[in-house]
Amino acid sequence: MILFVCSQGKIRSRTAEVIAVMGGVHARSCGTDKDALAPITNALLRAADTIICMEQSHVKEVKEYMGAEGKNIVSLGIEDVWNPFDPMLIERLILFVRHRLGDDVLSSRMQLGHQRMLAAGIDFFDGGVISGASELALFH
């Protein structure tokens, strides 16, 4: 399982999770903040094969958990300035996975997931607001 991590677990990591899942990847998302939408837990970390953090500060926080021992933990370096499902965020996630992590397979699956979302008419981005928020439950 791929675990995407950001601060709140609701914008960057959630966007990455949804496009990955739509591309057929077993993925989850969480946040390092105590009041995160889906807070990080040792159980999530133990279940993860790879942990992809949005910022280097998240890597440091993840490493404080026992469940992170021996895990492949990487940072994409994507700052917290995005709206949920922003098309530019999606493009950046896919590109950074490919170029910073060197993972062509995961980035291709994420691209496929994004294409599937568009083909199905699923567009959560609506001027910075998640539209169709009830559909988010379908991906978790």
C-alpha cells in the first residue's frame, strides 16, 4: 500500500490518494496534525509499503512513529498552497512522483486515475471547493 502524507490529510495527500486509487493503486492518505481529517497512526504506517510525504517536515514527523521503522519514506516537496483536486496540484503530484521518486509505474497509474476521473465526469475542483463531496466516500 502507498501512504500519502500531508498536514491535514485532506488536500494534497487526499488528492494523491484518490487519483492513485482511480488508477488501480492500493493507496491511503493521512495527516500529521492532531486534528487531521485522517490522522496518522502506527497501523497505517505498518500497512504501508511506501510512505510519500508532501514536505520534508512530514518525513521527520513520520519517522517519530514506531510503525515507520524500516519503511521507504520519501518527500515530494509539494508546499501547502493548493486547493483540493486543483488541476495544477494533480499535474505536480504526477510529475513529482515520476521525476523526484523515479517511479514511472506509480506516476502512470496516477495519470490513468486522473484520466478515469475526467472520463467519468468526476471533477471535485470547483474554484477551490470540493464539489460532490459525498463522492469522496467512494474512494476511501
